[in-house]
Amino acid sequence: MISNLSPGTHSFTVAGIRQVYHVAGAGPVLVTHSGGPGVDYSYLRSPALERHFTMVYPEPVGTGDSGRLPQGATYVGTYADFLTALVDHLGTPKVYLLGHSHGGLVAQRYALDHPDRVAGIAFYSSPAMTLPEFWAATAGTTEEFLRRHADVPEAAEAVAALGRFGAPTDEAKTAALRACLPVYFADFWARKAEFKDLQAGVRGYAVSFESTHVDYRAELASISVPTVVITGRYDFICGPVWARMLHECIPGSRLVILGGSGHFGQIEEPQAFDEAVLSLLRPATVSFEDEVRATFRRGDSDAVVTMARAEVDRARAAGEPAGEVEGLYAQARVAIRGGDLPRAGELATEALEVAVRAGDRRLEERPRHVLAAVARVSGDHLRARDLYLASIELNKQLGQPELVNAELHNLAFTELHLGNLGHARDLFLAGRERVFMEGYDSFVPYLCVAAAALASAEGDHALAARMVGLTDSAYAAIGQVPDPDDALEVSAAHKAAVEFLGQDRFDQEYALGAALRPVEAFGFDPVTHD
């Protein structure tokens, strides 16, 4: 039996008018609504989102294979009525919504009228109102578009085609839409090869309304479900000014400004766009900070950069220095992992400057940690020592003993590389005891790194080989990879042990270490030490 949410194309009738929709993917139901009005839905298809949601793509009434608009149709209300009928037809108690441009207005109206049926909303390049001042503002943004593309002869033609968007026939509207499409991108001509298929395939349908003025600002404060407001920095019609207005109307909403996009962020910056929509699925207790750090420790550097850039854009737009610092810090760590130490230093310095301007000393902790790591990885261990000591003092002042322990661990490596073996050994052993006595269980894999480095420095390469095996198994057990500075320490111990023992002996010792548990190797039991 084919259900209303079976993959494929479906249709049903609303007040005698055919409504067609398409279903793909798996997971919670997310219903989209394309823009225009009167634009074919297909540009909103998203295979990436289909990996996380059961995506429902309606062909809005008046477009595609759906029926024509009824007599007296209104600019938003009629579409919201058809969206209501579709959600009822699907039979899902609550759905997520993704409304693009005019479709965002439709999603607003639906969410306001049916709050109990909505699980979360992505308002994508959509305003909170379309009063005369909204339409008048496009004159300024199209002029800015022409200035940015003064060297492109076709730019003026694309802007002129906007005046034909209200063409009276489907054929004329399609021609106008294809001609003006470049205006909707940040830089259409620089990426024309990517966008040409969209331009050639997009279809428009003639629609007409007595009025195109709506204003939902006074009502939007009632929206309480997870909400993300997304737009492109270069969106000429629903750009940052309108996104901020919408964001400020909805308490607790998240604002994401895609720095390299126009009106079609899901095509221009798909990873950042997908991350913004997927944020709707995060539990309320999972912060960006927790999620990006977990992603970094899994080794997914590309995802970290995508998430971090989006967070920096969001935080800057919202005036939230904590988010900006965290996003810059995350990018700096990826730069260290990639070996781009100058870039890591620039990002960490920028983050520190934001923290200092904010006047919140807690925000200084992460950038200062990265600056010390940059010095350590570059081999400037004297500077790294000074920076770690300063970081330790800051964390003591902030009352963060676990971070004090982490920086003492890092300080021990600088002492090791400066030739102060005894002091390094004391720091490592004291840190090991604190980890087990205080229950810092998440830090146990780092103890393994320290044990491998210390054994190597002491010339016990057989023990170092076992500790490398223990390190690898400890990180694998929690699905993480070492931080970049710790990874270098493990690699150095590994290389020295193979050179001294030979590959066969190393492999034997490595296997013995990999079979150990950290508590067995170190002689502590976190269960009995509290």
C-alpha cells in the first residue's frame, strides 16, 4: 500500500483544485515551499537534506502539474490554505517547514495559524513584511548589484528583466525569470558553468494579485519552536536587513548570513546552508560550542569550517561576541591541523581581539590556548611556555580547574622539548593523578599521549611503542582523533620507536599496548577515586 509519505510523486484535491507534491528521503518530515510566487519548486530539491529529513516538495498551486490558482486568490493566504491542506493530508502530527522567499511568508502564516503542527522552521531569504518600503528598497540593492558587476555587459540586461517578472503568460514569465536570474546570485558570471542548468531549466507561471502587501511583524513573537533565519549577504531582495528584522521578531531564533551567497544560498553555499537547516534537529541542550568541538575531535575538518564560518556570520549579525570567538577559534584549530600556522595565529589573534573588546575574560581562554599551541607546534617552546603559564593563571582566576589541568598537560610538553625532563615528568605524573582523582574521564586519552612522549624522551622505546598502541586504541574507543599538537607528539614517538626497534618489534609492542585499558596501564581506577 502506498502511503501519503511514500517516496515518489503524489496528488490530492483541495476544493476541486489538484495539489501535486513529491516525497524523498528519510527522517522527520520537512515540508518546503518555493518562492516567486509562481516559480517551479524543483530548484529547492536537496539530496543532502534528504539524508536527514523526509522531504516533501509541493508544487505550489498555480505552478507545475498542480491546478491553477482559484479566482480571488490572495498573495499569501491562498497558499497558506493549500499548505494547511497538504500537512493535514500527510497525517503527520508535526512537521518542519522550509520556506524560501515568498514561500517563507507562506510558512510564517501557517506557523502563526497552526503553532501546534510545527516542529521547527527555516525561513530562507524571506522578509517579515512586504509593505511598499520593502519593494522600494530593491532599487538601491539593484544599483549596488550593478556597481559590483560594472565590468559585465549583461548585468544591466538582467536588472531590466526584473521589470518583466509579472508577465501575463507562463512563457513570458519563464523568459523573464531566466533573463533576470543572475541578479539573484552573489556572482553569477564567475560561476556561470555551475548555474547554467538552473537558468535553462527554471520555469515561471503567471500569477496576479490585487495586493502584494502583508505584515506579520506584530504576530511573530508567538513563534516558539526552533527557528533559523537564513539569507545571503548579496541577496538583493531579501538580504541581511530583512533577515535581521525577521530574526528580531522571533525570540530565540538563530540568524545565519551566508557570506558568499545571494538569493540561492542552497546552491551557492550548499554546505553552510545545509548546516543551518540541520541546526533545527539539534537538541536544545546541545550548543554550537559542544557540537563544533565534537565534530573537530571526530576529525571532520571540512564540516568544522562550514559550521564555524556560519556561526561567525550569525554571531556578527546578531552582535554575539561569544559565538564569533568560538567560530574563529574552531577555524584556527583546523588551520593548525592543516599545517597553516600563520593562518591559525591570525584567526586566534582576531578571536582574542573580539574577546577583549567584549570585556569578558572567559572568552579569552580559547584564543590564548590556540596561540600557545601555534607557538608549540612551530617549535618556539620558550614562547609556548610563557603563553601556557599565562593561560594557566587566567583559568585559575576564572575558577576552571579542569582547564588548568589541561594547560599544565600542555606546559609539560614544552618543558620536555626544552630539555627539562624531570620537570616534565613531574607535571605529567601530577596531571595523571588529578585526572583520575577528580574524575576528568574525557582527558584519559591525553594521558596516553603524554605517556608515549615521556617514554620516548626517556629512551624506553618499547614502552613508547606500547603507549602509542594504547593511545590509538583509547581515541578509537571514543570515536575521536588527537588534537593537532598531541597528534604530532604521538607521531614523533611512533617514528622514534620504529627507528630504534624496527618495524616488527614495534608492531609487537604496539599490539600489547593496544590491548590494554588506560586504568590498567596507569594503575588508577576512576571508579574508586572520587
